[in-house]
Amino acid sequence: MKSLVLKNPNQDWHPNIWPPFTQIINSKPQLEVTHGKNALIYTKNPKQELIDGISSWWVTLHGHSNDYIADAIYHQAKTLEQVIFADFLHPQAQILSERLSGLTKLERLFFSDNGSTAVEVALKIAYQSWQNQGETRNQIIAFDGAYHGDTFGAMALGERNIFNENFDNLMFPVKRVPWPSTWINDEEVEIKENNAIQILTKLLKKPTVAVILEPLVQGAGGMNMVRPEFIRQVSEVVKNNNSLLIADEVLTGFGRCGSLFAFQKANIIPDLISISKGLTGGFLPMGITLAKETIFQSFISDSPKKTFWHGHSFTANPLGCAAANASLDLLEKDPIKYLSFEEKHLSHIKKIKKLPFVKNIRVTGTIAAFDIEIGKNKGYLNNVGKRIKALSIKKGLFIRPLGNVIYLLPPLCITDKQLEKSYRIIFEILSDL
């Protein structure tokens, strides 16, 4: 294989690191971080401290280096760091499974490593559960603009675009339904929702494995938000047509949407739920797929063909479980932090919405987003996001826009002063564009 030599290689890039989601040739090198505390990231530059405006890719739920979670991991590490979960059970996994089952009303938990694998597991369980019942189904339905991860099954479920087009021939077909994105003062929301439901209903006339969605907010797709009423309609249609509903709560779970889980705002109970990111408070990688007991029972058989042959080396890692239990402790102790966050966003965003190129302002729970109508591209490849990111870092705020979509998704521990500063920096930058 020929070695690729970059044009004008930047010597500031680390010679051994291959960073994720980064076009090296036109991106700035990674900043070296020395430590983090609460909502702040500290870099090698002693004069630089950054407000983490996106919770380090949406995982740092309670802030950096949270003492309570760190202590829980420390004490667990002194007791048991890892054990094979196929043969052994440990207290942290038992406690966590009982808590999450009680909170979601789904009885069975399957542990994995991250958000993508949590989605893969949900998809495989759904597909095999029909076979175990003597029925082969192949149709899977997802929504336009979706993102469910970067492993092959999760990738196939997501929007087909530049990020996965190289693998298009290797991915299975998925039927698509429009995602009726909405925003403040959207007068056409009901028309868009009705259209999507009609298309979904028509597709479901064919026996379907499952419908998968990101409840309330599509994250990587552009922080595209829908109303709880729409999620409730989807659930009803899926149930009436004898299919399964998978809720991908990797981003939306653990208070991010203003309720502990986003599906709870729609007053539904999905058949399968995938969780990760905020699960451990951002301390350790872990994924979990929750399933209804009726689905689990379809795998109980004398036939080995009906067994769910899936697993990961670090399944239900005791340190990750300890971190997750500690994170849940913090959420239960002070739920007002996520219950009231939406009001904070709305109070600050009033000033920004006056700018002429700011469009489609939307807020759900701890997430606030809007579009910048500058440049030809409206998607991820619009370079306005990179410009705003670079200027924000200079002013003391770290954000990572999704192309022309600017959003804030800070840790729950961010102070009112830090949140006000974040909005002030964004407003100053936008005013000078």
C-alpha cells in the first residue's frame, strides 16, 4: 500500500494519534488537556480554561472529575475490577439492573461497551426474536436524518451520507420515514407530523422487525427535535401494527431532554431501549440494551438456535457499573438540575434569536440549538461551524457545531454565570460574522 503524504503536514499533530471524525488536512491539531473539573477543561496553556459547552461529546453528565463518582470507582477497584459476566454475577451489576429496570419498566438488561453496540444488540434481539417465534421478518424502519452509531448494523440504520457512503454496498436496506423536525413558532409542525405518520403506517402494512428512533432529539443529525406528541403517535402505530419500537436513548437518556429518559415525556414504554453516554456520568465506556420480559422469553428454549449468541469482554464491567450507580445517585439526589434546565436556555436565547441569519431555534431539556444560514451548504460540511468553534475556543468556550447547527449541551453542574458567559461568547461571535 502506498503511504499517504499530507500536503503541508502540520507538525503540531501527534505523530501516533488518529483522531475520530476529523479531516486532518483542514483541521487544527488537538489541544492537549491537563485536567478538568466540573464544567471546565484546562489545557496545556496555563492561561486557557474552557467551558465544556457540549459535555465532551455529550457524555460528561455531572461535570469533569466528579468526586462522588471517582470515589465510587476507586472503592470498587479495590474490591473487584473485572470478572467474566457469562459465568459470574457481582453486586454492582445487580444493583444497577434493578434500578434501571424499575426506572424504565423494562425487565431485562444486556450489557455491552458503548452506544453503537447497545444499538447493535437491540437490533439483533429484535430480529432474532421474530425468528424464535417462527416468523422471518426483514423490513426495518428508521427515520431520515438518524444517527445510531458507526458499527455496521448501527451505521445501516442511520442516514446514508458522506460519513458512511464508502460502505454502502455492505449495508442492509432500511425503509425511511420523514423526521418532522420542529422549532419555536413552527406553524407547519402538525402537517409534517401527519405526513410522517401516514408514511409510517403504510410501511408497517408489511410485517416489520422494528422501528427505531431517537426520542425527541436526533443528535448527530443536527439536534433535530420533535414533539412528544409525535413520539406517542409513532408508538401507537407501531403497536397497532404488531411491530417493535426501539428507543435509542444513547444521547437523550439521563436527564438530557428534561425527563430522566426522553420516552417518558411521551408517556410511552418502548419494547427495547439502548443507553450509553451519560450512563456512567462520562467516566467509563458502557452500553446497555433493555428489553421487555416477553422478548427475553422468546430466547428461552432447549434449541441452541434460539440462544442470543452475543457478548463483549468487558460486559457489565464492575467499575463501569459502580460509576453508573453513582451517577444515578446524583440524578436522584438533585433532579431539579435537569428538570429546570430548559428554562435557563430559553432565558438566554432571546437575544440570539434577533440575529437575522439565526433560524429554527429549538430547545429540549438541557439541549439548545439553532441553524446559521450562512454559506452554500446547510449540512455538516458547512465551514461556518469550524470558524465559530475556533473563535469560541479563543474566548474560553468549547463547542463543536454540527456544520451550520450551533448547539449547547453543557454538564448539569454548569453554573448560571458560566452558562451566561457561553451565550455571551456565541452572541459576540455571531454578531461579528
